[in-house]
Amino acid sequence: MKTIGYAALSPSTPLAPFTFERRALRANDVAMEILYCGVCHSDLHTARNDWGWTQYPAVPGHEIVGRVTHVGPDVTRFRVGDAVAVGCLVDSCQECDHCHQGEEQFCTNGRTDTYNAPDRITGENTYGGYAKHLVVREEFVLRVPDTLTLAHVAPLLCAGITTYSPLRTWNVGPGSRVGVIGLGGLGHMAVKLAAGLGADVTVMSRTNSKEADALSLGADRLLVSSDSAAMAAAQSHFDLIIDTVPVKHDVNPYMSLLKVDGTLVLVGQVGPLAEPTTVPLILGRRRIAGSLIGGIRETQEMLDFCAKKQILPDCEMIRMDQINEAFERMEHADVRYRFVIDMASLPAPSAQ
Ligand SMILES: [Zn+2]
Ligand SMILES: [Zn+2]
């Protein structure tokens, strides 16, 4: 199937229109027309080869919402016209312990990312959601509940699950005290989801300039991390701190804010940390952990939870041809809180 998307052809060129083929339907495949795609920091890092493993052309996008247009003969769970979503994963071995446990993101034999990864069967580079159409095996397609507004769902597929999964892993619920460092795409979802689960939520920020925003998103307060008196008063307060800061930073000031057995979980950064000291870890049996998106089962649970609680990301809708400008604004944290591309702005490929 011929389709059109936007691709980076090299680390230094802006994304530009790119016509390509989606694979012919395998028996267990679902084909969809993409309606919306969120814009994640990973998209920008991949387009610019910041992590050193980008294959070009690179078509980013892993916060995908669409409607089913065709299904393979073995597909049982989806029908033409269904509202569906695809996140960061499009395949895994389905046989290892992690896949059996529904944690395909940790597949021992290697998960297949939605873009910039080799297809498990053909080895061809996967192309993501900055495109008009997508073909994905049924097991990696999610159902979008009817009561969610489709135009706002897309960021749940990466920013949503990335923050929901640690909240569930560490059993956050009523009575839990959760801290959120950073109030960007991930942080604003962490606040909404933690509040939705019934937790007491504190946003941590260097200044109080985001206080009104934090409260309107559902946080109970903002803690100014440069205010040493306020930080001292918050010692041993939190069960879980979700750290969404996307660049190298120092976690030491936050560790003593955790209770005994508390955890600071990193979800925003891939790369080195400033050197942590072991003192607060040992004195409070505290932990620094990481977390990577979530499995398919948990992602569906998150979508259903968001439908029940009417939790949706705050989105700024853009046209596909505004993507390069959006990347620049995202680098300067100039978005509240996630760009979403309206794929109706991308003309269908010509028939010839
Ligand atoms: Zn992402
Ligand atoms: Zn596996």
C-alpha cells in the first residue's frame, strides 16, 4: 500500500514529505488510516540521530490514533471502522517470559519499536506514525474507548503509559504521596494520572512559575526545589517520585525526600546521570529505578482507566508541515503539553 509521511533523510535535514510502501497485509495484520499522531522527544532524538542508532530515512511517531481500514483473515478482535491506537511497540517474540507476562517492552528476544527498528520478518526498517497509513499485527493494536475524544488520545500512547506504568508498578493509590519532577509532556500526564489514582501529588520545580499550571492539572501543591527550607520540610515525605527531566541532572537533592523504602523512578532520560551519593539510599533503604513505557495489556488498562476517569492530555494541534517548527519549540519546552499532528493536514498519496 502506497502512503505518504514525513521523514528525516539525514541528521541535519528538516523533516520533509516522503512517499513509501506499507507492507501487504499479513494474516494477523490490521491496517489503519492514521488520524492523529503525538510528537514525543524520542521522535526528535531519532530524527537527529542523537542516540547514534538512527536508520535513514526515519519516519518518527509512536503516539498513533486511527481507524481500521482493512484486516487480515486471522484478525478476530478488530473490524473495519474501529477506533484504534498504536504506541511504541509493534512486535515482539510472543514466546519469552516477559512477553508471556504482558511486558513485551522487555522481550528477551528484542522488542520491535514502532519506528527505526528492523521488522521481525523482513528486517526492513520500521516507519512510524508521521504518515497517512499504518499496518501493525493485531496483538499490538489497542482499542480506543468510545468515550475518549480521539483528537486528544494520542499522547497517552507514550507519555501516558510511560508515567502510568511506574504508578502501577509501585502500587500508587489513595493515600500515596507522589512527587513529579518536571512539568512537560510526561510530567503533566504523571500529575493527571497520579491524581486520578487518588494520590496526593506534588510537582517539583526550580521556581514557582508553574504553580498555577500544576494546580490546574490536578496537583495538590508545587514544591520549589531551590527553596532549601521548603525542601527540608519535605524530607521523608514521598512514596514515589517520578523524575521526567529529559537531560542530565542531579537526583541527590530529591533522594532524602523519599520515605523509607521510597523510590525515585527515572522515565525521562536516556544517558548518564550526575553522580548520585549512596548516603540517602542506605540510610532510608531508598531506591533509584528506571521504567520503560509499558506492555500492551497495561497500555490497554491505561486507556480504559483514562476513559473511566475522563483523563486526557493537554494538546496543541498542528499540521504535518509544522513539524520542524514544533521540534524547535519542544526543545525549548514551549508547548502545553504535547503537540499532536492532525493527519487530515497531510494529503493522501496520488493514485498513480
Ligand atoms: Zn515517546
Ligand atoms: Zn519476547
